[in-house]
Amino acid sequence: MKPPVSLLLLTVWNGAAVGAVVTLALCAPGLPRALVEPAVAVALVLGAGGGAASFFHMHRLTAARYVLSRLRTSWLSREALTTGLFVAATAATLALGRSPASPGVWRAAQAVTACLGLAAAFVTAMIYRTIPAMRSWHSPWTVPAMMGVGLVSGAAVAAAVLALAGAPTTVRGELDAAVGAAGLLLGGVKIRQWTVFAGAWAWLDRQHAGLGPVAYRLHDTGTSRPPYRTQTQVWPAVPAPVRRRLKAGILVALVGGSVLLAFSTPLPPVTVGAAATVLAGAFLERWLFFADAVHSSRLWFTDRPQTQTAPVGRPSARSFRP
């Protein structure tokens, strides 16, 4: 499918915000608030920015008032709720950090925000996991891969902000080492997920071999615009050489940047550069996640609009050609 900018910003920025908040709750509970607050503020900006970007993915903004109407059945409604709660909790945590609240309240707010963030990240991943027609995404590896990219990129962002804020080297060293180990683990998860993508393409080829081009008939000729069945349904396939180069770049940015961050503790500028590399790798990974997805509609739709060459009432094997 075509990678929408709104979804790229939503999933990458929100994932990084969650990763940053979870990292701060786990790895920096004893640090002074003055050192942690900048990282919480960055997480708030990322989370709010991702949430705002999601509105540009809506077909009609006037329908936004119904977004929470199907919490029982829709992962999209659940995403809107959990993401909103996470951003609100992040804002509340930042406000508590700047107030005379006790250290116990401050740490409790961080823990609650981290839990809400993990819930939001899980719900977002489940939106893609539960689409059977999208053969590439309908896999158990979708959730750990999406959440893993967010956690690693967010941890890298938190490490960079803490380095700029002047956090102790001992704390930063432990955090940087954890990010490096998590990056290596994420690399293995991504390689496994890519095998699922390859299997989806193989499934498509087998179905083509068994079915061939299937003729169909238009039941609704449309009114103000051409009917759905004559529109471009899928994003053009990513060429194999380009796909290989993109995968290599993702591994270099995500895994290599994480490992570099693990050795950059004495040099804060290197930490910032490594974190920026990891975040750029997250955007590249998410772009390929969308662009290389295999939808079952590719069995019947080509990458070009279909044109009618025979009467609608008399379909034949040559009724529609690309």
C-alpha cells in the first residue's frame, strides 16, 4: 500500500514517545527531576505530534466525533482512546515534575504513564495484526516488531536527551548498553518478520499460478466518481534490489545505531548522532512496512486502473485488461 505520511508520523512518533517514557520509568527513577523533565517533554511533543498527524489520515474530519463509538469491536477506536490517555498522562507527568509533588507521586505518575504507553503501542500494532487480507501483516511477528521499533527508538531518544541534560555517566552507560542489546534483539525480530513478508509474496505467486487473471463484472457503475473496482488498489511492488538495499539500510540504522550508542557514553555528541540514526531507521523501517505490504486484492487488481472493453452484461475472460 502507499505509505501515508500521516501514518508514518503517527506510528513512529508515538512509538518513540512510548519508548522514551518506558525507558525513563525503568532506567532513570532515581535521577533528579531536572534531568528527566526534558526527556518527558520530548516524549510529550512526539506523542502529541503523532496524535495530531492521525487526523490527517481521516477521510472526513467531521466524523472525528464518532471515533470512540466502537470501542467494543474496533481497534481504531481503542487506539484513539489509549493514545489520548497516554498523551494526557505524559502531560500530567511533566506537570507533576515541575510541581512540589513528592518523589513517590512523581515515580507513580511515570509508572502509570509507561503502562498506558505500552497499552497504546500494543493497540496500534493490533490494528495491523488483525487484517486478514493484508497477508504480510497478519502474523504474530507484527506486534513485537512494531512495539520493538518504538521501544528502541524511544530509548535512544531518551538516552540522547539525558546526555544533553548532563545525566551521570554511570546511569547513561547502563542505559546505552541496554539500548545496544535491545537493538540487536530487534534486528533478529525484523529479519524474522521479513521472512513473513517474503512468504506473503510467495503465496501471491502460487495463487496467481493456480487462478490466473480472474474476470469480474461491475455491479455498480458509480455516480460522482469511478467505481471502487476500477481504482488502483495497491501500491506498486518494491523492486527486489531496492528492497534488499532498504533492508540493509534499516539494519544499519536501527541495529548499528543502537550498538554505536552503547559505546558512545563518554561522548554526548556521538550519543545524539546515534539516536538520530536510530530514529531515521525507524522511519525507513515503517515506510517499507507499508510499501512492501501484500494485500490479497493483488490477485484481481493490477497496479493500473482497469478499463472496460466488453459490455457489462456479458463478462468474459477478456472483459477487463490492465
